[in-house]
Amino acid sequence: MKKKINMIDRFKWSLNPKKYIYLAKDKLGKAFLYLFVLATIFGLFQGITVVSTIGVIEDVISKAYQDGKLNFEMKNGLLDFEISPYKEEQGSTVLLVDTDKTVDEIDSLRNITVHKDLSTVILKDGIVIKNGSEEIVYKYADFGLDKVNFNNEVIDIFIKELSVIKYFMIPVIIIIKFIDMLFYSFMMSLAGMLSMLFNKQRLSYGNIFKLAMYSITAPTLLGLILPLGKYTMFIGGLILIFGINFVVYDDIIKVNKDNM
């Protein structure tokens, strides 16, 4: 084994449970650093995509505003557009405004958004954003908009602010990604502990949690092309359990050799 493990080694070995015997000997702090670097890389990729997407939406909203198509009123947390429904498309991106429907009725609009990589649907009581396989729902009331009334005069201010604020999304997404991966690692470490109990194996929780942070790599990669959702923990958990078994098996072999 190398005296020092670099980040590339950690990345390659995290995909191979047989190599977890080396990662188990790594320091816990190094595992945290690895997870943060991984979150930064994936978060940066996702953040740039989001900023680029917001830029497209910004252009669409700006054009619609200048053409006088965005006359609206927000009252008691409910939105009313003058020309609803309204649709604007640019390539694989679509902006849909339908204030005759609520967030609970989003399924009735799937035929419009399903073939788009990015869709932003503005509804009566909230917004639904779909980016690839990920869907995020925001209700106006969640932002306190049910307590204020305003109309389309704020769009001009919003567009100017958005052109600056969108770039702050990148560090926010990176931090959220890191916390998300840390949470998954913690949940998978619990599965690792259960595996140890059932098989009467012995490995400290610190080592299990450390290996869990490495085992999140594979499902994170798969998540770029497939909507894994809850299967993220399942896939990562399987890799972790296999990795633990290889670590324990390696220790047993060493003990047997010492006793010969």
C-alpha cells in the first residue's frame, strides 16, 4: 500500500469494495475532505447548469415582460396572470404559466413538460421546477408571499436582482450537496452497523462511517444519468456492506497468519 493516498486513488478505490481494506486505514478527516471535494465537483457542475438555466429563464421572462405579456397580480398568496395559460420555449427549456391550476394539478401538464430537460411551471399557488430527473416544488406561502400583495411592476426589479443573485446559487448548491451526501453517508453507516451485528463482525463505527462516505461515490455518479431517489442509499449501502466484508475478511486472514 502507498504511504500516501491521493484523491484520485480514493475516487477509484471508492468504486471498488475490494479496495476498502486500504480506505479503512485512511484517516477520518481525509474521508471528510474527500466527501467535500466530491460535493464541490458535483455541486459545481450542477450549479453551473442551474445558473445557465436561470439565464435562459431570465431572458424568456425579460422578453415576455418587455412585450407586455407578464401582467399579473399576486394577492393572498395566489397568482393571477392576465394571459394564462402562457408558454415560452427555447430548445430543451420551457416556461409555462397556468394560474388556472394549482401545484396539486401539475400532473395534468406533464404532456407539455415531460420531453424537456428543464421546465419551469408557474401555477396559481406555487412553482414547479424540473431539472432532468429532479423536481422541486415551491409554494408562494413558503416564502411569505401570502402576506403581501404586488403586481408586474416588481418584474423589472426582479430581473435586475436575478442577474446577480443567480451566481450565489453555486456555493449554496455545493453546501447543500455536501450536507446531502453527509446525510446519506450517515444513514448508510447505520446499515453497515446492522450488517456487523448480524454477522458478528468487529469494526469501529468511525471506520464504518468513514467507508460510508466513500461508498456514496458510485450512486452519486449514477445519479447524474438516472433518477435514483431512495435507491441512492440502497446502492451505496450494498457497496458499503461488501467493502466492510472485505475489510473484515482481510483482518481475519492476517490474524490466522499470525497464529500459524
